[in-house]
Amino acid sequence: MPDVDDPALPGGLFERIDPGSDLAFYEQPRFVTHIDDATIAALTDFYRERLAPGARVLDLMSSWVSHLPEEETYGSVVGHGMNAAELGHNPRLDAWHVQDLNEDPQLPWPDQSFDAALIAVSIQYLTRPVEVLGELARVLVPGGEVIIATSHRCFPTKAIWAFRNLAPEERIRLIAFYLQRAGGFEAPDFQDRSPDGADPLWILSARRVGESD
């Protein structure tokens, strides 16, 4: 079920052209990138700035590439995605898990398993984003950070109505509202990291409430 039971989020926001099985849609691997090279480099630079060496990182809605800086070593990088072949080809992942979050938004990891969680150019496909972000708050340590990177590209038949029809600034406000409704996060920070002449890169990040160790 989409987040239609939340009166602050009209169900029409989450309508999709293709409401069929997401696992079926993603059954065939797609070894492509969804933003151009300059924008990927800008996202990698942001991760370089924000992710501490040795951090335990969850790459949610991942694929065959995680855009993490090659020179950096993390405590672990765990991937979640929709296609086993793509995840199996991702050299940065120490472990991975296939799951349709629109069917089951409950994450399989224990409380406070990760120091950071990433959602790179994929949040437009979630029909239950508040529940998913609530789960991210649960699996992050206090002070841990979620980083949500967005752009303007998507698979249009699988993206929700809001991301097909709202202006970019409205989409950013909607994601910030997701975080507020999910609970457990401080007020998000927004940064426009769009390179000149390339795909846009808009990033919202928010810390898990509570004191870090």
C-alpha cells in the first residue's frame, strides 16, 4: 500500500503509470548509470566530504555502482536493490540484499546497524517513502546521516506522480516532508551540487536524532 493512509500525503502523489510488480520490472539487469559522469563525480565528492573512514554504510536502492570514492575504506558497505546480478557486480559491496520496498518497507537489519545511509537518484520510485525512512531512522546510529541525492532522470512508468509532475523545488520540499513525517531525524540540510552543463544534483541530508558515541 502506498502512504495513502497519511492525511498529509494525498494518495495521488504515489500513483504510477505502471503499478505492476517492481521485481518483474527490474528482473533484467541494467548495467547503466542514471546521471552523467560530471554529476556522478559531484556526488562522489559529496560522499568524500560526508562519510567518515571506517563508517558502516547502507546503500539503499543500489545497483552495480555505488558512486563511493575509490580511495576510501569503510567499515562495511551493505547494498539493497532490486536485481541480484547488478548487486553482485558492485565491487564496493561487502554484502547485499534484494527486496521490494514498495511491498515490504521493513528493513532486515537490527537497530543501529549503520553510521550512514544513501539513497542515490532512486527515491522517486518509493510508494511508501515515510515507512522506509522510518526504518532508516531505526537502523542508523544516533547522529548517523541519511543522504538522499536526486536529479531529473527516472524510469517514467515507475516513478510516482509527484516526481513526474512537480517542479524540482517542490520535489525537494516533499522529500523534506517525508523525513519530518518519518520522525527520528533532525531538520534536513539541502545543497545544490549541480555541475555546470550537466545533470542537476540536489541533495538532502539529515542526522538521526540523539547523541553519537
